[in-house]
Amino acid sequence: MRPGKLVYQEFGERCPSCGLIHCTCSPPAPPPTPAQQTARLLLERKGRGGKTVTLIQGLVHTENEFKTLTQKVKQHCGSGGAYKEGTIEIQGDHRDRLAIYLQSLGYRIRKVGG
């Protein structure tokens, strides 16, 4: 066999769930809209050296959507924060401010804890 000679070529992309090129799997469900999601806002102090952190949990987004939402929330609160494993952390107690802001974006809100 000569080098560079094409022996076999697949046409189409493989299905992520079954691995077949021409599959009959149902298409993946579209991601939920903000109106279909409930953001859980909670306050945490444990393990942070006495510092207060507001956590936003329960949202379903891609990595990029989480990063942009984190930036928007940090700018709105005028505070630092980070995105870690499906949770947005904002420094300080901003539950009331975040509840109003996230409702304006279309999310349902649930305050968890005291």
C-alpha cells in the first residue's frame, strides 16, 4: 500500500449517545430557558475564614453561559466572585439584590436557609 492513499472514509458525525454514524436516537432535548429554571440563593460562611459568600445553585447552562452569567452578576453586585462546578459564588451577602436581578433575567428564585 502506498503512503497517503485513502483507504476508507466515514461520512457524517458519530452520535454522542450510541456512537453510530446513522443512528435513530431521538435528538437531545433543548436546554431549559430561564423561565423553566429555579435559582437557589443561599448564604455560606463555613470554611471561608468567617467571610460571607452568596451562592447561586440549581441552574443548567453550558460552561460559557455560566461564565457570562457570572460576569453579569459580579458587575451588578459590584463584588468579586467565581464560577465553580455549577455554582456561582459572589463575595458578600447579596441575596436580596441578586433575587431582583435574576428575576429580571427571567429566573424563578428560591432563598434557601436563614
